Amino acid sequence: MIITEINSMEINSIKSPSQFMLEIDKLVDEKGMDYIEAVLYYCDSQDIEIETAASLIKSSAKLKAKVQIEAENQNYLPKSGKLPL
């Protein structure tokens, strides 16, 4: 019973992936953080598990792309192929 209360508290604090993206964008703009750093800061300050944030990032194509580009630029992920435009 306690576990379901904790899980529902995490879900209730974030209503949707788009709301999560807005919160992360706000941190990036206001505090000058990178996206990865903003996600970690948000999770720490709101007591949200990283796995919960990961599922929200996967649900938002825009945020997923921003985090992926940043991770590639910082060599956390191998660079993906890009078509020349």
C-alpha cells in the first residue's frame, strides 16, 4: 500500500510529458543548464526517480531529440548519422 502511494505521488507531480518538457526548458533558460543537467536537477529537487524521467523523455520526441543531441555533442553517446541538407 505504501509503494502505490509513493508511485502515485511521483505521477501526480508530473501530469504529462509536455509539462515535464516545459519544466526542463524553463530550467535550461532560467539557470543556463544543459538539458541533461536540468533533468537531473529536476529529479533531485522533486524527488522523482531517474527512471520516471526517462520514460517521460521517451514520450516526448522534442525533448528526446534535444537530450540525444546534447549527449552526442558531449560524447556520452556515439554520433548518429545525419543527412546533408
